[in-house]
Amino acid sequence: MKKIFSYENGLVALMALVFGCLFFDRLALNFLIPFVVQDIALSDTQIGLLAGALSLAWAFSSYFSTAWAETNNKKKLVFIAAVIIFSLCSFGTGIAISFLGLLVARLVMGLSEGAVIPLAQNFVEKESSPNRLGLNAGILQGVGSALFGSILAPVILVAIAENIGWRNAFYIAGIPGLVLGLVSWLYIKKSTAESLGKKEESSVSFKELLKYNNVKWGIPVACCVFGWWFATLPFISKYFVEAQGMSPDEMGKTMGLLGVSGLLASIIVPALSDKFGRKKIMFVFMGIGILYPFAVYFLNGTVFHLPAMFITYFMMGCLAMVAAVLPSEAVPPHLRAKAMGLIMGVGEIVGGVIVPALAGILSDTIHPSAFLWVSAALAFIGVLFAFKLKETLGQHKEFPHYLDT
């Protein structure tokens, strides 16, 4: 019983809830777009730019805020401040009356959210048992982004929007994060958030990180994995409604089903990597992810549509791998928070800024389904980059210095 209520498990659960609130707020606009466009006219290009703006701000904050917090031993303070600010930003999205207002709200939200994930994963990594790094990182990612962001968010937010309006949905979405910010301040131990390494070893520079093989090659892999997700995420709910004829309720339930897939994948995939190796599991599930856009497009109207999407969406499990597990095992302890921040930051710029903007433009100018083929191409390219990774299973506590020499 004591093991169940250990500090390690409590920290994983708390960080998963914080992560969940973050993704609930971040993804809210994607699910509420069909309602928002009734009040604020938005093109696919503008929708892509909104997603890209948040991701751009997130990317810079992900590395620089994390590096500053690590260097100055202020990780807990930065984490709590970020949680409170991103929660307040949900209210800002709800009061926006124009594209510009939405853009500003999403930029500020991105700046605040950027530091939360690498710091949360760093806290969990520091307290993880040697054989549980993948599982813990997957629970954090899965419960956060999948359960709250992809399963509960579309069902709850769409229901609220249909009954009392989309603006109220944003107001309600911001409340839980404020509560969890206070709980985090009380629960996280000083030792969990304490920076490792000597002061003179720390800086905000990222050049030293590029000496490590799985950082250098983990960055392009992360760009492809993030891009695979973000190429479809801003557009898929609108595509289901406008191109495939789903009702808002059907769309919400379909997105919820994909969220269940993402939840299971985010736990199962990293857990499998604890047993069979990081690289092998990445290959398997990135390969499956190539087929997801094909399942969306070609199987529409058939009995295989939902099952095929459910299975091929399991590439979602690779997000926790590239964002937390690989960087945690790629570098020595005093560089791990920075490595996570760098990989997430660059992954956000390419996968979360450039990719959705490009996908939106192509969908506006070529065909509404163009974003799907961008996603498929990125999954394929990601598999090619993954060949350059080195296996790191079992190297969490005793770093083997995988320098690129």
C-alpha cells in the first residue's frame, strides 16, 4: 500500500493532471473551431496560423525558460508561474472578438505553456525508478495530452459550447489549472526541482547538447513526430464536419475515440520500450503512423473507418518517447531538462509552426485533404531519421556518454 502512495507515484499523478489541464486549454480551440468560425470568420490559413503562433511561442519558451530555470535553480518557481499564467490565458481566448485577439491570446498561452512540459518531465525523470522511466513518462503524456486533451476535451467542450456558448467553454477550461498550480507548489519537494551539476557547468547555450548523438538525431525525429500530429490536429475536426459530413456530436465522439487511442498508445508504447528497447518500438509505431491519414481519407463511410483510425493513431505514443525518454537517456543528469527543452522547442517550431501553416495553405489552395498527406510524409521521413538513433534502454541512471565522436 505504501508503494502505491509513494512520492514517485504521487508526483507522476500530479504532473499528469497539470499536463492534462495544459492540453485541455491548448487543444480547446481545435475542438471549438466549428463554433468559433460562426462568430469570427477564419480561413484554414488563419486556423493554421493560430496553431503555429502558439507553437512558436511555446518553442522558444520550451528551451529558453527551461534553460534559464535550470541555470538559476528556479525550476519550481518557473513551473508554478507558467501553470498559473496559461490557465489565465484560457479566459483571454474566450473574450477575443477577432482573429488578432485570438492570435495574441494564443501567443501568450504558448509562452507560458512552453516551460511546463520539459520541467514536469524532468521532475518525473528525477524521481523515476530505473525500470519505470518509459512508463512514467508515458503516463504523464498519456493522461495529460490524451485523456484530458483528446478524450475529455472534445466531449466536454463541445457539449458546453452547444448549450451555453463557446466563450463559456474557454472560461471553464481555465479554472482547474489555477487549483493545480497551488497543489504543485505545496507538493513538489525542493530536492525534486533542484538543479544538478555545478553552477559553472550551467548556461543557456545549447551547443554542448549537439555533441550527443541522440540529441542531434532526436531533434529531426521529434520534428517529424510533432509534425505528424500537428499537420492534422488543427484541421481534422473541421474536416470531419465539412468534408466527411459528421454532425458536431459525431465529430466530438470521433475525436474522443482518437483520444482513447492516444491515451492507450502514450502508456503502452513507452512501457513496451522499457522492455524491448527504445529504437525498435519507435520504428514499429512510427511505421503504423504513416497509415493514419490513409485511414481517415480512404475508409470514410465504411465499417473500417473508426477501427483503422484507432489503430494507426497509436503513433501518438512516440510523442512521449521523443519529448522525454530519449533526451533523458541521451545526456548527463545536469543537462536533461535543457535537452528536453531543446528537442521540444525545435520540434514545436518545425512540427508545430511551419507544418500546420504549410498544411493550412495547401488545404486552402489544393484540396481540403492536403493536410493529411503532409502528415503521412512526415511519419515516413521520421522513420528514416530514426535509423540514426542509438539504443539507450537501461542507461537512465548510469549515463554512458553517447558523444558523436
